[in-house]
Amino acid sequence: MVRLIKQVWKVCGIYLVWTILHFGASQLYTKFCTPLTLIGFISSPFLVTSPHCQAFKWCINNGSDALSSMWIVFGTWIISHLS
């Protein structure tokens, strides 16, 4: 039983970390790279190329891919433990 709990934590822990990174980066990207103001609209073509906006975009894109893949991992893990 303890082994099963450790395995569940490994799968859920990775999912939780990617969820936090993806959500946080999405919120920060809209705040710092594409603010919802006229000045934000004018400055966004310049801001999106900055290093911090590129980092946020990387977290958003890779987080989205990782979260999509995690559903496959989760489903496979559940099916393998049902039999």
C-alpha cells in the first residue's frame, strides 16, 4: 500500500508542479507582457521579445504539452493497475 501511495504521489506531484508553472506563467505573461491598457497594447510588440516574456511563453507552451501528456500517463497508469 505504501508503494502504491508513493507511485501516486510521483505522478500527481509532477502534474501539480506543471499545473502551478503553467497557471503562474499565464497570469504573469498577461500582467507583464500584454497588459490590458492602451499603453500595454502599444508596448506589447516590444515586451513580448524580452527575456522574461520569452521565459513565461516557454513555461506556458511546455506546460501545456506536459499537461496534455500527463493525461496519457495517468490513464495508462490507472489501466495498468486495474488488472
